[in-house]
Amino acid sequence: MAKIYLDPGHGGTDPGAAANGLQEKVLTLKIALKTRDILNRDYEGHSIRMSRTTDKTVSLTARTNDANSWGADYFVSIHINAGGGTGYEDYIYNGSVSNNTITYRDKLHAEVMKQVDFRNRGKKRANFHVLRQSSMPAVLTENGFIDTTADANKLKSDAYLDRIALGHANGIAQALGLKRKSGGGDGKQGYVEVITPSLWTYNTANWDDRAVIVNQGEVFTVARDKFKVGNGYMYQLKSGLYITASTQYVRYYTK
Ligand SMILES: [Zn+2]
């Protein structure tokens, strides 16, 4: 059972960076909770612990002590940058690190960059407490600049936070070799056929994150059985896209 420690930066009396009507502590918590939910929705064979799940003050020492005593396999700290740049970057400790630290970071970096259109600021190293004091592979991500208007506008979109979280979840899952949950129950492969003239698909499990239109008669392989999204249900398709599970629009079958 792989143990994942998610650390939403700041919280409580420490808001982190703030600008453009946004607070770092709020964004990091949203991204971390979404990452947790995606990991639990799409993957199996892991457990997740978080340094906080609400807006509360947690010291840096309390975070690393908690992860160390729990025996986490991977520590991922989520932050938003500030200081007038733009884009995404991530950090590992600038002292000696394990080979796993490097490969885990490479996978996380690649998967986040697949999902977002932030400028890629690269893979970096720094002497941050959470990287130095954690006894397992640890990565700290900086997801856009809160004080740069273009980045802040992206961070104001819930669908964009979903994409950042999806990148984190997929990167963590790859690093730890988590198994993707299979669709179709009963061990049978599930399919959906479009039964309405045209229908939207979605980039993420978010009704606002429309991808491409598909047409009546098209059939898609289901990767993940239907699950609740807002007031409705979706399937995840093998292509990675999502589609409604409403029987008004699609017919589901197995073979
Ligand atoms: Zn921060």
C-alpha cells in the first residue's frame, strides 16, 4: 500500500502570498483536495494523508514530523509562486537526495506540464524545510504566480485547478506505480455509444471543461465506471476524456 502525503502550503494565520483577490493558502488547499479526490477516484492501492484538510495553521516542523512518523512513501508540497514571474516550476532538496527523489520529481513535472499551459520554468533545487526534513522522496511545486495577472486569471478558474490537480495525481500515481481503476465492473470491458446527434466530451471531470464534440453512433471504450460529478454522472474514456453517463445521451454496454 503506497502512502502519499499531500501538503497544501500555508493555512490558518499564514495566508502565504496574496494578490489579485487570491490567497495562496486557499488555492493550495483546493489543489491538494482535488488531487486527493482524483487519486481516490482513478487509482487504487494507496492511502493518502494530508498536513491539513481545512484552513488551519500547521508549522513546517509539524508537517514533516507527521509525514515521517506516518512513514509516507512520497511527500508532495503544493504552493503558488509570487514575485513577478510567470509559470510552473518544482523543487527537490539541494543537498543529497535518493534516486527515487529525482525520478519521482521528473514524473510529476512531466505530468503537470501535460495538463497546464503555464510556462515551464524548469526543475529546480532548494534548501526548503519540507524538502530537507522529510525522510522520504519530497517535491515542492510552485503553480503559477499569484501576483501576475495572466497566471492569476488561470488560478481563478476551477477547471484550471482541476487540471493542475490531475497533473499532480497522474504524476504521483506514475511515480508509485499505482494501478488505474478499471471500468465496466464484473471484469468486463465497458463501452459507451453516443445516441444523440452530437455531444460534448470533457478534458477533466468538470462540466465546464469542454473538450471536443462527438457524434451519434460513435463508440468509446470506458476506462473508469460512472461516477458522480456535480448533479450528474460521467464515465472516463480510455482516451483520457470524460463523457456524460446520462442514458438520455449515451448507451452503456459491456462485452
Ligand atoms: Zn508558498
